[in-house]
Amino acid sequence: MIKGNKSQNAFNWISIPSGKSGLTYDCVLRKNDADVQLYIDKGDAELNKSIFLNLYQHKEEIEKVFGSHLEWQRLDTKRASRIRFVISDYGFEDMEHWIELQDKIINSVIRLQKALQNFIKQLN
């Protein structure tokens, strides 16, 4: 199931299941940029931080498979955590680049899923 939220002033996003409840791959589109991320929110801050730290232990290997640096955001003041890749070239206001941006988002979320899938499968 794909969920979405659309707001003219804030952002647009699509969530793609990871195979583990509380972990989703999100594609977020904003006015001037976009990102793809693994969003970690199982409803319990301590558990979320534990999952994040478990994945962070494999940072080098994950980033090698992904093919680029990722932002590892533990988000200490929030319940959730995330691992994301920002696409800063364009956002939804750049209509002439929508196809290119769409391709970058799709390619990036596929790469993120490939980089994380084995580690997510091993989570309890």
C-alpha cells in the first residue's frame, strides 16, 4: 500500500513499505528539492533509536552499496529517526525538470532499498 500526503504549502510524499512494520521508504518532494529516506517509527522512541544505531553500525557498507553519502539523522528530540539522501537539483516548482527529478527519485529509492534490505531483514 502506498500512502501520501499533499499540501500546496508544505510538501508531498509517498511511503513505500520496507517489509518491516514501522520502517518505510519515503519519497519527499518539496518546492526546491526532494529526498528519499528510510523513516524509522515503530511508535517507541527507544526502539526507533536502537534500530537506527543497529543500521548505523553498517554505515560504510550501506553507503558503499548506495553509492553516495547519506544523512544519518537520529533525531534525538523526536520519536522517529531517518536515513536520507537529498536531491537538491530540483523541486516541484521546477516543472521543466519534472521528468529528470522523477528519474532521480526513483533511482535513489531503488538504490536505498538495495543498500538497506539485508540489514532490515535481520532486524527483530
